[in-house]
Amino acid sequence: MQPGTGTCKPRASLKRSKILHMALMGTSDPSGETEASHEKPFVLRALQIALVVSLYWVTSISMVFLNKYLLDSPSLRLDTPIFVTFYQCLVTALLCKGLSSLATCCPGTMDFPTLRLDLRVARSILPLSVVFIGMITFNNLCLKYVGVAFYNVGRSLTTVFNVLLSYLLLKQTTSFYALLACSIIIGGFWLGVDQEGAEGTLSWTGTLFGVLASLCVSLNAIYTKKVLPAVDGSIWRLTFYNNVNACVLFLPLLLLLGELPALYNFPQLGSAHFWGMMTLGGLFGFAIGYVTGLQIKFTSPLTHNVSGTAKACAQTVLAVLYYEETKSFLWWMSNMMVLGGSSAYTWVRGWEMKKIQEEPRPKEEEKSNVEV
């Protein structure tokens, strides 16, 4: 057997299967995790983690409230959700290019990859960009039609879609405890919809957009893992190409949906405050990708999921207080079910992956001893 010829295809197939599995299950390759943090003093590591988690919370929550203002503020009265999303993508693409140019002109000042627009790479990433557009557009449309307090419940089915797609695409079965956690999430979602209806604040349009956003988030994770090799594994290159593609694809949508005439007749089009808030929204959109990666780097994917769940809880409480809303006990129960189910699923998946990683070791050692 010639070297590299007999095992090339099986290995490639195994790698693709592993990538899809990681994307769907929200796990990472343990071999890539750094152990440098363990060498630092405990107090220093604790302060770093607290700072990074706080930065993630502030950025994420601020972005949601700012987007709600841009999409559905009575004082702003701007009914152009596609344009808001388009502008945020444009700001992100320009920031990526600007930081790349700065890193090239001043080497050593920052670690940022060189970005050059390659049409061949842009075409290869196009399927992901379509899913990416769906994800950010449906997220913003959901936020436009539902309140910030219900926003988390409205987009809570991502975990359920992960399990469903893992079975449809990988034929991967899910454990009883993980399915039980998913059933709690689904129960919390339906209870939340019921209570929103009982209070007269339910938007079926916003709820539908929330479900579609959840589906696109799950698909985005899959396609991101698949196309990363096209950009040499660089998340920043992928971010740049994704947002450039999105800007191009949004242009016909702006024409078809008639948002350009609406924007032209917008009374505050020349307002510095309006453009300042729009640009700030784009900055938050860029920053959330950075702080998310930073949080995973300083903690772990599992801790990041737990932090995201806790952040969603804090965001819901802040929204109820800020908008001076009164919610029933069952409404709060629906949120607790969604957050509890999400936390339980994260814990179960982490425990299962740890168990899988630990079990093969004795067998591999025995095999290596026999071969020697």
C-alpha cells in the first residue's frame, strides 16, 4: 500500500464527520485548547475571566437594546429593518478591512490577518453567507416585532434544531437526558407563547421570525465549520467575506422590499444622532464576534454556553424593569424552563463528551502495547 493513499479518503471523511458533529453539538476539539492559563496565578485568572465575561455581557445586552431602538423605536419611526442589518454588515466589513490595513502598516501593533478580496473564495463561502443573512435578518425581524423580554424565548429553539439536524445529517442519536432537556425547552417556548397571547402582547410574525432565526443559527454553525478551510481557518477572514457577500446580497432586497424610498423620505436621514446610533450598532455587531471568541478562549465552549444562558436571564430581567412591564408567574416560569432546559442540555452534552473522551484511552493504550 502506498503511503498516504490507502487512508486519505477515510481520514477526510472522518474529519468532515467530526467537524459536522462539533458544529451541531456545540463542542470543540479538546486538542486545540490551550493550557497556558493554568500556569497563571489563580487570582489573575479569576480577574481575567470576570473581565472577559463582563465584557461579553455588556456588549451582547447593549447590542440587543440598541437594535430594538433602531428597529422599533416610537421616537425614531424607522421601518427599514433590512437597511439596518445591511448597514451593520457594511460597518463590520469596513472595520475588518481597516484593522487589516493597520496591522499591515504597523506590524507588531496587533494580530490581525491580511484581508484581500478573492472572488473565488467569496463564491465558495456564498452558501454560508445566505444562511448568515437569514440568521441576522430573522434575528432583527424577531426583535422588531417582539419585546426584548420575550426575545430570548422567541429564539430558544436553536438547541432543538441542533438535535434534529444532528439526526437528519449525521444519523446521530441523542441521549434520553438530552432529549428531556430539549422537551423542557419546547415546553417553555410554548408556555411563553401562551402567556404572551394571554397578556395581549403576542406577535405571531415575530415568533415565526424567531423560529426561523433559531434554525439559521443552527445551520450557520454547520456551514461555518465546513467553509473554514477556504479561509485558512481564520474567523476574521470568514467574518470579512461573510459581511461583504451579505452587503452585495442585501442590495436587491432593499430594492425589492421598497426600503430605499422609505429611507429617502425618513425625516432624520441627515441627523448625526441617527447615523451615530447606526454606526454604534455596527460596532457592537463587530465587537460581539470578538468578545465571544475571547470568552471561549479564556474559559471553554461549555462555560461560554452557561454564560450565555445566564446573560439571557439578566437581559430578560433588565428588559422587564426598563420597559416597566408586569409579567405573570407563568410567564416567568416559561423563561425559567427555557433557561433551565438550555443549561441542562449544555451540562448533559459536556458530561457525555467528557465520558466519550475518557473511555477510549485504555483501549488505545492496550492496542499500542500489542503493536509494540
